Amino acid sequence: MTSAAIRLQATGTLLMENDRAIVWRYDFDPGAETGWHVHGHEYIITTLTDCSFRLELADGEVREAFVPAGSAYSRPKGTEHNVINASDQPMSFIEVELKD
């Protein structure tokens, strides 16, 4: 999968890892993206800021989602997508990957 435009890259910072979980912080400038990736673990997102997501999915679908600061959701292992900050404000979230 490729992005329709060249975008800034989000910054992923590894916060910790042990035998049960991997914890990342992701920070996005306006318009920044993660790049295409497949999640190797089930994961939980907790938003630190309001997040206006544009999600490019493997089947070609593009979804827009607004997730308020302090919210949490999970997705299954194998999720494939590119996550883009669709707002004009920076956004940040914590991702906890649950090891099998």
C-alpha cells in the first residue's frame, strides 16, 4: 500500500516493553502519518489529545474518526492500515500492544 501524497511521519517513542506488553507513544503533527503497517499484536489505544483520524485501510477504504482526549479502544492482531492526523492540530496517543 502507498499513500496518495508524501506526508510527514508521526513519531513513535518506545516507553517500555516486558514479557506481556509493549507501550508506545505516538505524536503527530498536522497531516502526519504512521505509514502502512500491520499490527503483530492485539492493541489498545488511549488518546492523550483529541484525535481526528483518517484511516486508510487495506481494502482501499478511507475512514474518518474523531476520538476525544482520554478515550480508549482496542483493535485485533492483524489490523493493517495507515493512520493520518486529519486535523490542523497536533495529536498524541498511547498504544499498548498485548503480547500473545
